[in-house]
Amino acid sequence: MSMSEEILDLTVKEAYDENQIQVLEGLEAVRKRPGMYIGSTSARGLHHLVYEIVDNSIDEALAGYCTHIEVTLEPDSVVSVRDNGRGIPVGIHPQMGIPTLEVVLTVLHAGGKFGGDGYKVSGGLHGVGSSVVNALSEWLEATVYDGENKYSMKFARGKTISPMRSTPCRHETGTTIRFKADDQIFETLDYDYEILENRLQEQAFLNGGIRITLRDERDPDDDVREEVMHYEGGIKQFVTYLNRNKTPLHAEPIYVEGSRDDSMAEVAMQYTDGYNENLLSFANNINTTEGGTHETGFKSALTKVINDYARKFGFLKDNDKNFSGDDVREGLTAVISVKLREAQFEGQTKTKLGNSDMRNLVETMLSEKLTIFFEENPSVAKSIIDKAQTASRAREAARKARELTRRKSALESGSLPGKLADCQERDPRLTEIYIVEGDSAGGSAKEGRDRRYQAILPLWGKMLNVEKARLDKVYGNDKLTPMITAFGAGFGEDFDPSKLRYGKIILMADADVDGSHIRTLLLTFFFRYMRPLIEQGHVYIAQPPLFKNTKGKTVRYTYTEQEQTAVLAEMGQGVDIQRYKGLGEMDPEQLWETTMNPENRTLLQVTLEDASMADEIFTLLMGEKVEPRREFIQKNAKYVTNLDI
């Protein structure tokens, strides 16, 4: 049975009309505190508006009524989302006495997901979506087709400005929402096509069989850009996609599914010859980045099944230790997707699944079906166990190296690296450390810094590429150890961000190929072994100037080619231009004024919006395969500026 058929089996096609829409509260606070509802008013929040509307269409698909969703970026920052579902109910609402379409779009927490039988499974944020998007839009148009009539309404900043009108239409059904985000609320109205494409592609994978079309019509002078995302293979195809730049240990991903009552779970997994684990979990299409009960059930079942099989067939002897969870997940790419009636989300960002019954469902289903798979596919099982055995040996070597490192640190009484120029302040909320490429730039940075709160650690020589090295090779590495010691928070499984000695970690390297390589090596290490550094917003990239322009006593620095052109036009003739080849060309005062002084400098904060995308980029740029890296560079070369200046 296919995934879409399974979902249809789990839904009962009850009436979906005004009686299923329940009202919880009004809409007053949304425009006053938009961040409470969409996270922020930055580009991230702007894109969230699209996700909210698309999530409603996805819910229709989960209920078995929608097969195609079209998202169009129109000129003048307008977005259109159309689906071929049942259409939002339009009858007069029994509680409110106005059209239900108007209720859904103007009343917070009004939706079909609070106890009516409109939806058995829902991925939307509890009915908040449509009304919040309406409240935060300069205008919004809603059009509903119910198979007999076309109904339309228009709103402005959450208020109804034209009553519902109806005209006869053909036998089509569905909902179209067109809106323009409010520039009084958002910092930008510029949608990023790639960000939307990644999110929509994820939804298409998670709901196998649905067709999602993304179209960009913003530039009338350019050809329309369009992507059609349609994956009959669902999450099994998702795993294949995630591993497309890696070398799998077995040709086809392993796929298992199961259901109980109104809940279902499915798992797709495939091992590669790499060393890193890439585990993605979802509940009702929401990415549970903090994990939860479904992940716990998956990890427990996987570890037990592999150990039981290894014991049964003699891969583990009587005196051998069992494989650890880390051993059996080395090189694993897995997607866990559960769909359930009443999802409970916990954690700091409400992305951790808390339903206890989902652990039991996933654990029982995976234990039973993976055991059968291994016994029917012994060659695949052996390749996975061989991988776990090698990982176990390397982990034991890493344990010994870690103990040696700890003993050495104890003997040195916690001494800091010799090349570190530490700061005087000890409160990590006030301190920052610059990781500087080369001794020359490091010397200038040490002289130019504010030693009260700025620490400097120069790097030298070639750094280890952790994408191509196991954990045991990382311990004791002479290029990484000084940095780990300076941060004071450990790394890997010992990493504790509460012990971090600096609130800001700033990477400062030359604006050339070598500098970019060093930054990527450092970010790869942080992503693989200190990920909370990025997740909690501690990592920044310094932006040194490219040019110094002098005319008389006037000195102006520029940071991009475009800015340089504008400044030269403004300063006129007779400008003395100095083009910086590297940080070492700046004297301490220049480095302070341009790159280190908080009043003047520009820092780029490194964020982790999408763990799967980040994993893919690091694998592609730093992994073993050359051809995918070449294709990536060729595809993106036209977008690169200031390369190897």
C-alpha cells in the first residue's frame, strides 16, 4: 500500500462545513506583536507567511482532498497560493453570524482543527495561519471554489473591505489566497526563491504523491522560473535525494511503515561511507528539530535490532561490548515521519514531539520490520554491521585520546594556548574572540583590539577537514586543540555551551580563496562537533574592507565593489586607492577602525535555518566526491563576487 493510500485509510471523510469551525479568540494582538506569531519581522518571518498558507493546503492533502498546490511569486511582492482541495467553508458561521470564510481570515484560532471532524491530521499551527497572514498583509484576497460557485472576499491589514461575493463557476474546487505582506511590519518584502523551494520540496517529499509547483513571475523581462516537485516515493525518495552527493553502502534506502488507531509512522534510512549522522524527523509535516518521542523510539529500536542481529549471527562474540547508539548511526541518513491526531510539541522552540505513544509505535514498528528486512537481506545487514564495528573501534580510540587530553589538561591546570591573547573581562556575555588567519594579521589584531573584552587567537598551517576524518583523528589535532581549549566548552559529546568563555566567536580571514577555505573548514568543525555554537547564534564572520580611499584628509573604506563604485563617484577625481590583498596589509589602527570596532564594523551572524541543507552543503564542499562539487561551483559561479581579490 502506498503512503498516500495509507493516509487516506487513516482519514474519515466527514462533512467539512461551518459547523466544524470553532472560534477561540480574536485577532487584536497580531499586528502589535507579530513576532509572537511568526517568529520575527525579518526575511525569516516574511517567508513564514507563505508557509502558513501552504500548510493549510497541505492539511487538505493529508485529509485526502488536495493533489496540487501552486505557489506563485508575482510582481510587486505579491504571493499567490492555490490548491484544488475542498475550499474553505463559506456558509454563515453558527457562532459568529458571518461567512465562515471571513471568520477563518479575521479571527485568531478559528479553524477546523479543534475538535470538529474537518481534519483527522493537521500540520498547521492550530488555526493561527490564515488570520495571522491576513493581519500582517497590506491586503489579502481570498477566492473559494466549491464546485458550483466562486466566492471572493478582500481584506486590508486584517479588516474586511469587501463583503463576500459569489458567481457561478465550473466544477472546480479549491482555495486561492493572494496577499501582499505589509511593509509597515516587515523589514523586507523580498522573497528568496531558493528558501521557498527548499521548504516546498521538503513538503512534497513528506507527502508522497502531492504535486507542488513554485513559479517566479516577478521579473517581466526574465523567463518565468518554475519548479514542479512531485515525489511518488515520498520519504524514501527524500533519503535518496539527501544522499545524492554521498556514496551509499546499499543501493536502495530501507523503508518501513506502520499505523495504530489514528496515527501512522514511516521511516526511510540508508547508510553511506561517511562518518556523520543525518537524522531528520517530522510530526505532521513539522520539522521536529529538537527531536522527541518518535526519534527516541527510532534510536532505541535501531540500536537493539543491530545488536541482536550481530549477536545472533556471530558478528559480536560473548565478550564483546554491544555497539553504542553512535556506533550504529555513523554514516546514517534517516527520515522519520509521523502523523497523528493530537500532536503535542515541547521544547524551547516548540519543535520537540512529546506524545509518549509515538515512541512505542515507532519502536515496535521498526524493531519488527527491520529485523525481518535484515534476515531477508543479509548482505545489507553485514555491510551495516561492518560499518558499526569500524565506528566502534574508532570511538574506543577516540575515548582513549579524550582521556589523554583530559589528563593533559588537568596536569596543565587548565592553562590556555600560548598563542591566545586573552581579554580581561570574564563575563561571556561581554566577551568575544577573533579567530584570525595567520600570524601577521594576528599581530595587528592583538595590537589593535580592545583588550578589555576582545581576545585574539591566530591560526596557522593547514587545518584538519573533519568531513573526511573520524572522531579519533580530531582529538589531539594541533590545529584544533588550541581553539577548543580557548573556548573552554569541550567538543563532540562533551560539548557544554554553558562553559563557553566567549559570547561571540568571530572568524576573521582574508577575502580570497584561501580565506574562504579556512572559514569553511572552521564552520564544518563547528557544525559537526559544536553545533549549538551556531544554533545559539555565537558564530560570526568579520567583514574586512576591500578598499581604502584617501583624498586629502578624507579617508573612506568600502566593503564591496558596488560600494566602491558609488564612493568614487561621490569623492570625484584625485582619490588615492589602496586595495587590500589581505588582513596583514592593515596596520593595527586600520584593522580596529574597519573590522573590530563595534561602532564601525560589520559582522555576519552564522545561522542554521535548515540542518539538512547545511549538511548537504558541507558534504558537497568538503566531502570526497569531486563531480558534485564541480557542478555546484559551475552552477553558482555567476553569483560570486570578489573572488580571490
